[in-house]
Amino acid sequence: MLESDKKRGFIELGKFLSQFSENESSQNPSVLQNELFFEDFENLIQLSQSHNGWYTPENVYFALQSWATALTEENFEKWLSAYNLNDVKPKTVGLILAGNIPLVGFHDFLSVLISGHNALIKTSSNDQFLLPFLANYLIAIEPELANKITFIEGKLENFDAVIATGSDNTARYFEYYFKDKPSIIRKNRNSVAVLNGEETKEQLVALGEDIFRYFGLGCRNVSKLFVPKGYSFNPFFEAIFEYQDIIHYEKYANNYDYNKAVFLMSNFKLLDNGFLTIKEDNSYSSPISSVFYEYYESIEDLQNRLESENEKVQCIVGNNLVENSIPFGCTQKPNLWDYADNVDTVSFLLTL
């Protein structure tokens, strides 16, 4: 199957996804196969929260729009220009996907197919419906993909390589079970923001997006703030106040009440605004409804620390105070060339 045909299929998928919006989904008559897929997909979006309580329509629509923005011809040209995809001998790549946020495994799915391999996919029980639906749309656009996409429910068997995503505990199992196969094994990671007190209100509002999108469940969500000594959190709290409605979501509110109670019973000192607690802690991974913070002595020291602990960090948000920072509000809008854990998935696939 030609690379151009696969690319065309994903670009058409991007156009299909662009029709779905929280404000109002509307059909674009130029989009292919709408008569077969549009209404069913809109219904699936509305049902997603019954399949996974964290998959609110708002967050599912956000994920779809993020992918619609990414899946353009211009982005594909920029992404794939770095690789030689000719003469790839197709192998079967097993994908064990996470389900913490909607379509979190889509990039691995895309990378396997665009590099010329076959995808053998085990979805998470928390996200069983969105990706298979989109795969069916792709097959309707490019029927040859039917022979390259297989979803399974049981044990992963008959594969040549594997990409598996899970917790630190499941990663140890994956590393043992797949020790004889080429693999990418992803573990827990978290994202951080580096502040110096000179951020604008607009930037701090955007930081709220990095914290609260998907209820903070993604590895690209900011779960820790690094701030200088004497930093005042008042501007931060004022800026994120517009996200206060998150507390009205029952699952989030339950986590807020529980984690706040645990912190208080342990006599931890907290900052609290009624929907988010902030706690000084040297860990990167904070529970839902909480963000940790830590003071830094100097940017140079912090830069060295983040480099030495880079296996724990997914994204760094800030005003370029440290290297490899990304702008506020952009953590959940990755480009096609932004790889999880900074591991180039396509380069790995081209070595098989």
C-alpha cells in the first residue's frame, strides 16, 4: 500500500473529525463517507461518558479537535520529511494502549500504519470504542487498510514488536513479558511548569488549561509547579478561578474531598481555593485535584535537576526559563512530531 494512500486516509480522517465540536457539530458536505459515519460518531461521543466516567463530551470533543488540527497535509509533510519510508518490510506491531484520556494511543496507531507496518491493537477497557470507530472510517476511505488493522481482546500473540503504555507497575510486567521482542515500554510521567512570578494573567489562565484539561489525568497535564523563593500564589489562584466549575463534576469533587481530607489528617500545610489544593512536595506525581509545588534556588540548578530526572518528566511549560519549554496552554495540543517520552516512534519502527 502506498504511503500517499495511507496519508490521504488520515488527512480525510482529520477533515471528518473537524466537524465535531462542543458548541455544535455540523456536517461538511465535502467530507467523505458522512452518510455512513457522522450520526453514529456523534452518538458515540455522547455515550462516551457512560463507557468511562471521565470521558465527558467536552473532553472528547477537545481530543477530536486536537487531532483534526494535527492531521493536515502540511503537518504530514513536515513530520515525514525526516524519514525514509521506502522499502519497509511490513511487520506486525502489537499496541497495548492506555485509557486515561480519549484517544491517548492514537499517535502510536498512526505511526505504525504510516511507517508501513501492521497494527495489532489491544485497547484499554477504559477506551474501547473511539479508536475502533475511527479505524473503520479509515478503512472506508482506504479499504486496503483492513488488512493492516486488527483489534484483539485477549492475549497479544503473533507479533514482531510491541509498544506498550501503562503504569510503573505494569511496565515491569511488560519489560519481562516482552524482553525478547523489540519494544517501547512507557511508564508514568508527569509534566511541570517553571514560573518566576513575571507571568501574565493570560499565561496563568492558559496554565490552568494545562492543569485541568482531562481532569489532570494525562501525562502531559501539569502536576507540579517550580517557583522561586518568596513566590506569591495569589495571581495564580486569581487566574485559574475561571476553571472553578470543574468542582461540579462529581468524580472530580469526590477526589478533591478525599485527597484534601488525607492531606489535612496528615497535617500537611495546604493552599486551597475550593477546587484545587496546592501542596509543597518534591514528588512529580500529584493526585487528582491537587498540584504540588517546590521552590528552586536558581534556574541553573533547576535545569540540571530536570535534565537528571528527565525520565520522570513529559513536558516542561514556561517562558523558556529552562531548555525545551513549551508555551502555556499547549501541553494537550501536541504536534505529529512531538513524541511521548521523547522517544522517536517512527525511527524505532523503521529499524524493525
